Amino acid sequence: MMLIFGLMLLLETAACVEVNCSFDQSGPCSAALGDKLRLKLVDASKYNLKIQKRNYNTQDDPVCKIKDDTMKECDLFNNRYDKVSVKNGILVINSVIRADSGNYRLQVFASDGTETSRDLQVIVEGVEFNCSFHQSVPCNAALGDKLRLKLVDASKYNLKIHKRNYDTPDDPVCKIKDDTMKECDLFNNRYDEVSVINGILIINSVIRADSGIYRLQVFASDGTDTSRDLQVIVEGTVTLSSDSLQSHVLKDLTYILYEGFYSCNTQ
């Protein structure tokens, strides 16, 4: 019984969605460029909602209507609908851009015809980096953490990142042009977890296989190229996020149940 109660409690915890900001807060909401923003609205199953970005305080300002946890008639977020969703009254933007900065108004429409509104300022700030190809010491990252690796200005140069497994042409390579990854077989095909923004390589959740020695080649328009090496070390144990906690709990509890059943039947 205690085990079942523990499982229910852990699964309930895992189902919760982490929130960065809320329309109930009094101060601005700050987010780093490229990060995931989880913005608490209200219970979207009980109310009809409208979010308006107050660019000019006119009817032409972009609006997003939300009903039953679903976005309707939405011209916000630069048509990035594959990056934006609503879940349990929380607006999730998977990768914020500078254009997401601004003053937003949330209007809440109740079934009795009444409405209330709340304002929130969102500030998208520049990307901070953990490591750089300019550094002389290894780059250390904790398992499961976000790694922001400073390259060079990817709008001025063509770049190639080469993971030096065997120092052969078969080693994995990622080519970067105009801040976009091209012909990339690095990062175990985790392309939804890896991006390049303003010359910074962002890995949302590093794994042990990301450890290794990397070579960055920089190709200038005059045909010259330079290279720099950096050792990346992924260490420690993973800190579980709410999204991954449930699967780990289920695996651990399945193992515990199996061990308990096996020991009981072998005594």
C-alpha cells in the first residue's frame, strides 16, 4: 500500500509543469534568448482567454485567443506555432526570440460575462555562454544540464565542428552557416535539443556521449581558415526535470517490484 501511494504521489509530481513566470507577478518576466519560457496564465478549461501584445495599444496589436487549452485565431509569436503551445493553463514557448519581448495583457472572460485583465512585461535577454573555444582549459558540464558553447560570429564565417574520435574523415562533423546547422551528424541526431543562436551552440540537455575533444574550423570569405580545439567533459549525475521524472520513477519502481517479487519466490 505504501508503495502504491508513493507511486501515485511521484506520478502526480511528475505531471506538474514547471513555471518560469506568471501574469500574477508584479515584476517583469526575464528569459534568456533561446530558452524555454513557461508562462502561467489561469485555468484555460474554465475561462476563455485572450493575450494581446501591446505594441501600440490599438486593435491592430497581435492577439492570441485561447479556449479549452487550445490557441485560436492567433497572430502572436511570429507564426511559430510548432514552438508554442498551451498546457494546463500554461503558455509554453520552446525557444524564445528577441521579438517575444514586450508588454502583454491577459484578458480572462468568465461564463457570467465578467472579465478581468492582467499585464506582464517580458524581457528576452542575450544568451550567456558556459564555455568558449577560446578557453585553454576543458569545458565541464553536469549531466542533463544546458550547455551554451561560444563559437564565433556565425553570420560572418562558415564553421565546421569536428568531434575528434579517431582523427579520421569518418569522425562526426557539423557544418554551420548563417547561424544554421547543415549536414550535421553530431549530437546523436538530437536536433530538437541542439541549436545555434548568435554564434553560440546550445545543447539543451547534455549526455555522456557529448564528452570528447572538438575542433572548430573557421572559414573566412578570403579562403583562409583557422582552427581551435576544446575538450568537453560531461560529469556527475543527472538532475531530473519534471518532464523526465515520471519515466525514471516508473523504471526504478518496476525494478524494485521485480526484485521484491523475485526474492519472495526464491525464499
